[in-house]
Amino acid sequence: MIPMKKLVLSLTAAALLNIATAHAALPTGSQAPDFKLQGALAGKPLTFSLQQALQKGPVVLYFFPAAFSKGCTIEAHAFAEATDDFKKLGATVVGVTAGNTDQVDEFSKLECRDKFTVTADPGAKVAAQYDTLMKMNGKTLSDRTSYVIAPDGKILLSYTDRNPETHIQKTMEAVKQYANAHS
């Protein structure tokens, strides 16, 4: 049997964790800020335009702190594995980082496995527009936040959680809901 004091402390910690991870940057239903960023797909440089991508269907936009960090690599692998399923539903996946922006070309090849575009957000300007900033080691980085954006620019899902594991599941559910409602 768990002593009452430990139980209360555990429940309090769990509640605080849920509050911290339940924070969503821009709210669902708001208009997604338009942007263009330099990035890479399969190591080849390109310019990503949110407006152009939305003309093809919903966009899964995910912000991550830094290329080649442990959590970001796990998340990139998971999005790479799910990219074909997103494409079948008409969605485009794009990753955005404000950390080590000089490494997005290599990250797009190795960790994103040539499956989706990764863009660099020097100075975290786009992350600021999406209200998804964090400080780490004195640097301003993009926090781990995923959005699903409808072709009309409305945010269908806004999800912030430092744990990379749930982002693919949450974004896939939102894309499936959109696809089912518009098929």
C-alpha cells in the first residue's frame, strides 16, 4: 500500500506534468501564420511555402528543438515511417527547427530518411509566430509542438509535448478526422 504522502506527491506531480504538456501554442481554430523557409528534402535545398503546400491538402507542421538531438531524432524517424500514410490522406509533413539550422540538409537525409521536408528557422522567427519557443542552454529554440493545418489555413490540431512519442499519433488522428469529413 502506498503511503498517503507519497500518493499525494505523485498525483500532484502527475497533475503538474499534464498541465505542462497540455499547453498548446496557437489554439485550435485560429489562423495559421503563413511563412516561407529554406530547407531540404532528401538533402536537396528548397524553399518551403506553407501557402503552396496547403493548396495540395492539409499540412502536418511540427516544430522541434534541434537536429540530431535524441528526442528530435526519435520524432523524425517516427514521422518518416508515417509519411506515406499521411500522403495517402492528402497531407504534407514538414519539420521546422530553430536549433542547429546549418544541419537541416544532412538531417533530412539521415534522420528524416528522405521522406519529408525539414526547414531551418534562424532566429526562431516562425516559431515565435506560432508561439512555440523555449530556452535551452541560453538559446531560443522551437519547442516540440505539432500542428495540423487545414487547406483554408485553420489550425485543426495544436499539440505541445516535449515527449516525441505522441506527436505522430495525435497528428495522424487529426488528419484522419479531416480526411473523413472531406471525402
